[in-house]
Amino acid sequence: MTADFSQKSGLVKLAGLTGAGAFPGISEKAVKTLETLPFPDRKTEFWKYSRLDGVKSGSFTVAGNSFSLTEPDLEAVRFGSAETDRIVLEDGRLNQQMTAIHSGSPVRMLTPDQALELFPGLADRLTGGTAAIPDYFAELGKTSFSGFLILFLPAGKVQKRPVHLISYTTGTFSQPKLLVLSGKSSELTLIEHFTGKSSAAGFTNSDVRFLTEENAVVHHVRIVDEPAESAHIGRIEAWMQTNSVWNSRVITLGGKMVRNQITARLEGEGANCRMEGVYLATGSSHAENITLIDHQKPNGTSQETFRGILGGEATGVFDGKIIVQKGAQKTFANQSNKNLLLSDQATADAKPQLEIYADDVKCYHGATVGQLDETQLFYLQSRGIGKDMARALLTHAFALDVLRGIPVPAIVTWLDHQILDRLNSPVHFGEEE
């Protein structure tokens, strides 16, 4: 089977046949909505910066029922000696054979029926999207729940080993979906890792939702390192309850076109959100981050920091909005986007936004686009450091603030090496494992 985005009616039919699972009402509604939506282009406000030509003109194979992954395929995405619980999705489907969760681990995988029994309002939440208007690819994702993965951490439990969720593409059209349910006063570290065969040129349309109950703490890291000719559109949304903490870091390393849509809804008083990201794009690739932080209750805090490193003829986009609702007094919010251009041909678009409807808040935002500081380069070279190494040092330092916030040192080291390798640096400057 193939998914051809130039033939929208055929694609809708295919998506509807992939299986609704426990949410047939949601899927049926999504199919009907999708039939009314045009394929987004540069004239569509929510997609005006995106480069979707490769998706629209592409024809993608839909994966069958068999699996082909082996242990050597996953060796390159291990984080050194770090001990993790591993879950593997191959082309959007759970690969049980490659999945390894340690005995005694408190995290559980639920069926949709079990999740609905524990959280009765869950179906209503899943009908929502990250955009104020219908989103073509979000609706497309809701047409199928056949590969839906639900992780649950019970109240009071601490997941000591990070959960390493590897989403591996072999060059197909896939729609991996994940729901993370964190009980009261629990703590979880989740690393989502999108990767695949180097020659693959598939399309991933991913969706992950977090429900963090009162006093729950979630550390979330998403690494998008898919093949050079692939496309990736990913949605992340968190629903945060009273005094919960959600720390999310999105690191974009590879893919022809990568778009991350990240939303945090601070629904409970005292919720604390940290949303950070690094996006590295070279050649003619495109990396995009669309963010929304919605403060709904008093005493919430949010810290948003995104860093773009762009070389060649690459393009980078940051479009971020913070909303402080009328009742969200005593909110503190800070938003920062900085872009580093490593060539004259690279471009960056930055659009930071604040919407404030409360009168007792402290909110800040700003964005910059520039090149490496020649004075700093000269200083390092005057101390005997070669020009290439000096550039690597300064570029590395630019991203380091975001990387160091990741709570697993082995992952910081791995990411550090990956970024410096892509910058053609002969040295590494990461934390030791």
C-alpha cells in the first residue's frame, strides 16, 4: 500500500482503513473533518513558513505487519552505558521483540480501555488539537489509533531508569502515537528518539500527549534524527495540573523537513513548565518549532529557550506564543530564541509573541539572529586555537545551556558528540559518562 498526498481522497480512504482501535468516534469525526480541509501551503497562516512540497509530491509506502529490526540496527542509538527501559516502535508499530523493560519497573503499558477507566475524561481530551483551527496533519493522525501506545506511571512512583522510546523508520509513512499518564507525585524521564535507516526517505506524522497529575514531575527529551531525505511533523501537548512540573527539550538533528509543534497547558495553580530546544539544520534542510504555552491559573511559571544553528542553505523557524489568561495572576514567563547563522545563505525566521490578559504578571520575550562574534573568534585564535576549533567551541557553547539541562549525563554526552560531528569538528566537549 502507498500513501499519495497528491491524491487527498485516496489518502483519506487509506487512513480510515488503518484501524480506529478503542476510539472509533474520534477517528470517524477526523476522517470527515479531513475531507473538508485543503492540503496546507504557504498561504495557510499556520503553515506559512513550512516546506511541504516534498510531502505533497511524495508517494510513501505504508508498512506491513512484519518487523525487520535487529539489535545491531539499534546499536548506534544507545546512550553509552546509561541503563534505560527500552520501547521500540518500528514504522509506528510496537515491536515487542526489541522492547525491553526491566522487571520491577513501575511504568506500565495500558490498553485504551484501561486508560479510559482510570481517566474517564480522556477521550474528550484526545479530540483536542494544538491549533486554534483544524490542523490537516493533526486530523490525519486521529484517523488511526491502531498503533497507539499508552504509558502509565502510578501515583507516588519514581521511574529511576529513563524510558528510551525509539521510533525507527524504514522509509514508510507512519503515524506513531503516544499518551503518557503520570499519577500524583510521580516522577518520570522519557526520551523519545526518532531515527531510521540512512537511506530512508519516509514521512513520520507523530503525536504525543502528556497528562501530569498534581505534583507529578516529567522530564521529556525528544531527539529528531531521521534520515537526511525524510520528513517529520510532530505534535507534543502537555496538560499540567496543580504544582506539576513538565520539562521538555526538543533536539532536532536530522531530516529534510522537520516541524515540531509543542503546546503546554498550565491548567492547575502553581504549574511549572520548562520548554527548550536546539535545532541544527545544514545543506538545504528545514527545521521549524511552533510553540504555545497557555497559563490558565495563578502562580504558574514557564521558561522557554530555543537555539537554532543553521548552515549551508538551511532555513530555521521559531514561532512561539505565550498566553496569560485573565485569571492567571502572579504568572512568571520568559521566552528566548537565538539563531546562529554559519553561512551567508542560511536564513532564520523568529516570531516571539505574548498575549497577556492578567495585570499582575512578569513576562519577557526576545529573539536574535546573527553570526559568530568575530571578536570572540579573534580572542580564541590569539590564544593559539585554530579557526575551525574556535568556531566549534563557540557554536558548541551556544547550544550548551539547553543540553546541560537534560537530567541524564550520558545523553548530554551523546548529543554533544552528535552536534559536533555534524559541524565537522575534530574534537568533542561533552560531559564524561
